[in-house]
Amino acid sequence: MERVSPGLEQLLDHHLNLVKGRRVGLITNASGILPDLTDARTALQAAGAHVVALFSPEHGLHAAAPDGTTVPSEREANGLPIYSLYGATRRPTPEMLAGLDVLLFDIQDIGARFYTYTWTMSLALEAAAEVGLSFIVLDRPNPIGGEIVEGPVLEPAYASFLGRYPLPIRHGLTIGEIARWLDGTLNLEADLTVIPMKNWRREMFFDDTGLPWVPPSPAMPWPATALVYPGTCLIEGTNLSEGRGTALPFHLVGAPWIVGRRLAGVLNRLDLPGIHFRPVVFQPAAQKWAAQRCSGVQLHVTGRRAFRPVAVGLHLLATVQALYPDEFAWRRSSEEGERPHIDLLTGTDKVRRALDGGVSVADLVASWADELDQFARVCRPYILRHGSTASSLPIVETSLTTQNSQIS
């Protein structure tokens, strides 16, 4: 199997004219690398691009700041500005963009709608379109594959920085395809160029790509974390620990009042495909239940092609809610006007209301089938081939087919 060549490598090998000798603003973090681990800024400068400004998303340029923490803008010792897009502003200002010839985006995405780098890209694309600045997205793999979509499609009333536009939770797109979809559906008329990968296929998981993994955020240490994240990130909307502050973020779920063996037994009897729950005891060093002994479960994915993280996350919520109705609680989001955080994560209040009303997870999952089919039809024109044979396998919920598009 040939190694995947990411958009950054393809730009340097075949499209250097787009940046050589030009004043470049680069939106990136530690995950923006070549296969030999050279970072994007160094690689671009060595190729003759004038990188005159850096822009960083949530967690900062080094992907080290804790989630939700404001990141300040700063300057390097040589005077190069590092503009934070997760501080005083989340949208590049005209002053930040002044004097640039082109704005590049190169960050590893995760494949889940509420991972905020997608929305950093969207705001930057909109800002560039408004001032007529060229915008280039250097595409990277969706680490959990590009065939399956899951979860409800975000409703406009629940837009936030966890989702600004109507994507499902597991969207099945690459960051470059999302840029094309945004430009087309929002009629931005941006000067947008997407540099596709070579040799990426939609059925690939990240460890099929041959690429090194650099954590794009502190709680995303391995590709395996990305696989469970679309489901267990929903735990953030509750008073349960999702494993932050441990060595296994998003693989552990628990609380001091849970009996892990009981919870694991009930969940395993559901016989959900591709997953086994092991009872565990853990003590988070930070965030919810910090320094307190928690009991709960660890998720062990036993078949990643059969595993459906969103459905599993909902089964977790429904089961804990049923077993511990007096202790379980939904968490409010201070950032978004004290709304239930689960509504922002799911992009609707229907999930919370259904679970509170005792609707089965199977019925809940079935309820969004039509909207996922519609989403697949809408986004299909924006899908890229990535220099490989198209894949159109009908995998359960829906399938995203490909068209002959290279640079757009």
C-alpha cells in the first residue's frame, strides 16, 4: 500500500508556484507536518515562500494549551507575529490579513463536527473571501475514514463554535472537502484552492495512511482516540468524566457514584457491534472529578469498521441515566449562555429530550436517517478523488462517493 501524500507535500512537489515568492499567512499547529516530520512553516520557507504571519487555533501553535483556554497572540523573537484565533478574536481581522498575498490552512482534523479547528478554518475562509485574499487548504486524511456519517445534522438554532453550519457529528469529509462545501453552499465566492492528497482512499483509517501522528490537541494523543471521540465527547455534556486528566481521554467514562462492573455488564449485554466495555477505576488529575476516585468503563474497540461511536455514546448516556437517575445530570455551557452543553454537541435539543423521555437509542438513531441521506447528496459535488480510485461502498448509514476533482 502506497503512503498517503498530504496536501502540504503535494503543494511543495507540484504547486509551488502558488506560494513561492509570495507573502504567506499560515494557519497551523504542531500537526501541520510533512511525512518526515518537518513542520509546515519550515518546509514552506525552505521552498521559497515568505511566511510573514502565523495563526493558531484552540490549544495554540504548539497544540499544548488545555481545551477552552484563551490563547494570547504573541511575537517570536525575530518579530514574526503569531495571531491567536482562540483569544480576543476567533476570526482573522483585516489588520491581521493586511499585506498578505495568500492565507494557508494546514491542521490535522479529527472527523467530528464539534472539533473546533473546522470552524477556525470556516471563519478564516469567510474573512479571506471578504477582502479578496487567496485561501489555500492543504488537505489531510479524515483519521476515522471518509465513508460513514453519523448523528443528527446541526440545526441553525444550535450553532456555536462546536458547529457553525449543518454538519452531522461524524461527517465523513476531509478538511479540504469541508472548505469546498462551505464555499459552495454559502456562496462565498472565495478565491479558494484545495490541494488534495495523493493515495488517500475513503475506507482508510489513519494507521492505513503510512503517515506519522502528531497530536493535534492535548486530549487527542493517538488516532484511536479520534475513533471514539464522536461518541464519548458527548459525555462532556454531562456530569460524568470523559477521561480528561487521565492517560486515556475519551476512552474512559465514569464518576464517583458509578459501579463500573454493573455499568459494563449492562452495556455488554446490549451486544453493540465492534465494542467491548471493561470495568475500570480511575482518578482524573484535572477537570471533572479531579483527584477523586471514579468507577466506570473503558471502551475497547474490537472492530472499527462495525463500530458506530455516536450510537455507542448515546447508549452510554441512556444506560447511565437509567441506572443512576438521581445522580446523572446534564451540564450547562457557560460559553453559550448557559444552554445545555449536550444540545450544542449534538446540534439539537431533540437528543436530550428523547433520552429524558425514554426514547430508545435505536429509534433515535433511525430518526436522522433521512437527514443524513440528504446531507450526503448535498456534499457529494464537493468530494475529492485524492489521486486514487473512487470508493462508493454502501456502509450502513450512508456512503460518500467521489468525483474527478483535483485542485479546485
